[in-house]
Amino acid sequence: MAIIIVDDTETSRNYLEILLRNDGLSDLVTCESYDQTRAVLDACPQSNTTVALIIMDINMPGTDGIEATRRIKVDPAYSDVPIIMVSAMTDETILEQAFEVGATDYISKPVNRVELRARVRAALRLFSETEKRKKRERELERLTAELQELSHHDGLTGVPNRRWLDATLEKEWKRALREEKPLSIMITDIDFFKNYNDSLGHLQGDSCLKGVAECIRRSIRRPADFMARYGGEEFMVVLPDTTSKGAQSVAVLIQYNLERSDIAHPASTISDRITVSTGIATATPSADSNPQDLVALADKMLYQAKNKGRNRIEM
Ligand code: GH3
Ligand code: MG
Ligand code: MG
Ligand code: MG
């Protein structure tokens, strides 16, 4: 945590430096102008240096301390760094200007060592409080984002959950209605999954679910396509602007990818791999229809696929 001393007069810089060093503050950088200060600030991120305080002379040729403070205070990277202004002038307008541009405190020259120590300590305390608050805020933001993420995703497979699915389906239905485009959905259900659990155990069943979810995820390629865990071993895919033929091709790709997966199903009577059955429903929404009917239809088609022997697609 560095303190920057800015003063165009070498004697003043040295004096302040010695006083602060005597007070146990050793991370000091001295600058003789705003430009030099700017260069030091710009190099801080690279050297991972945190500036905790700037002590700024007001009277300097070129960019004076007031202007320098104004510029530093509008830089978001350093706007929280306290700045103590130092000047021989105790003119009220100067004081007013100093506080207007964002100075934290003010010391008049010649600098009194007791006053300097007290004001520096107060400013450092202020800075560390601000840093702590910012850290807490960042942590809170991170946690909020994490909770948000969790509330939309299925804990086991990591894909969107039922809640997100319901909202997406509603949204896509309305969009399809507006744009007069077809909307397809599919429900994909793992075949003989109860047998799978019974023969290999529930933990293996969980990792199978993850594998199937990943397989489905890899099989959908359009950015607007949306998959979710619909229920226990059922997944739904929402396919905007997609005809039943287009939906069928996605379902076929899922079957194809599963056939080539390494998920064996020793208790299946129809294959040595895990298989799924898929029901597809397609509609071009109208004002008197609703997405629940589409889901009911896809469900009916799934039931048909199961009845006809499983590992198949019905639409
Ligand atoms: P079908 O081919 O007709 O779909 O038969 P099935 O055995 O797959 O269907 P059924 O509905 O009888 O069984 C579904 C099974 O899925 C029962 C349930 O214990 C299991 N299941 C649901 N959710 C999970 C889960 O999160 N983990 C595991 N391991 N199993 C689950
Ligand atoms: Mg000066
Ligand atoms: Mg099943
Ligand atoms: Mg099921």
C-alpha cells in the first residue's frame, strides 16, 4: 500500500518523506509533477501496487494540485484514493476548490508533524474502510450471480432446470405467435432407466443422467435451441422456428450420438447402450392455442414411442 507525495519543490518532498518514514510508513513514492504522478499511477496495475493515499502540493507549475486532483478523482481506478492537499495559501477560494474537486483533507505549509501524522492516519483508515466495503460488495455480487445461476440450473446435470424451461417455453411461444413461425419441442426420456438404477445403482444412474444430458447438449447446435431437464430422466428441447422435420433431425442426432457414447446399459432388453425415446410436437401458435397443449402432444408422442418398443422418435 503506497503513499504518493507530489510536490515540485525537492526540499518539501524530502521533508514530507522523512516525517512519514519516522512515523513508520515506508512505502513512499515521490513525484515532482502531475505528469510524473500519472505515470506512476499508470504503472500500478502492472506492479500490483495499491495506492492508499496521495499527498498533493497545490502550487505547482503546469498542472497544479487542484487540476491534478480533479483528474485523478475522475479516473474510476483511483477515485477512491484519499488526497490530502498541501499549500502555503490558506485562501478560502483555494480551499473551496480543493474540496470541490474531491480532496479528502487539507494541510497548510509549513507542515506540522503532529497534524500531518493525524491527518495521514485518518485518511489511511478511510481508505482501508472503503477497500473493505468494496471487497464486501464484490463478494456479494459474486454470490448473487452464483445464486442466480443455481436457481436456473439443475444441480445434477448442470443444464437449465424446469423453472427456466417454463419461462423459455412461454417466451418462445409468444415469439412464434408474433412472428408466425413454427415452434417444435421434444421430450426425450431414457429407456428402462429404472432397470439401469436397479442393476448398477443410483450413483451410476446419476452419472448416466449427466452423460445423456451432455449428449443432448452436444446434439443441438442452433443458438436459439434450448434444452432443460424436464423431470427425473426426461429432457425437453425447445426448437424455435423449427418444423417437425427439423426437430426430427435433432432427435436422430441425439440417438446417433448416444449409440456412439460409452454409456452401456446391461439391463436393457433392446440394446447394449443406453437408448432414449422421443416425442416431438410442432405448432405454429395461434391466439386460441397454448404451449401446454404442445407439451401434452409431445408427451402423447413420447408415450407412443414407448408403446411401439422404445429407442424411437414419434411425431
Ligand atoms: P421407460 O423406458 O418406460 O421410460 O422406463 P423407465 O424405467 O425409464 O421409467 P420409469 O418412469 O419407470 O423410471 C424412471 C426412473 O428414473 C425411476 C427413478 O428412480 C429414476 N430417476 C429419476 N430421477 C433420477 C435421478 O436424479 N437419479 C437417478 N439415479 N435416477 C433417477
Ligand atoms: Mg509547490
Ligand atoms: Mg424412462
Ligand atoms: Mg420418465
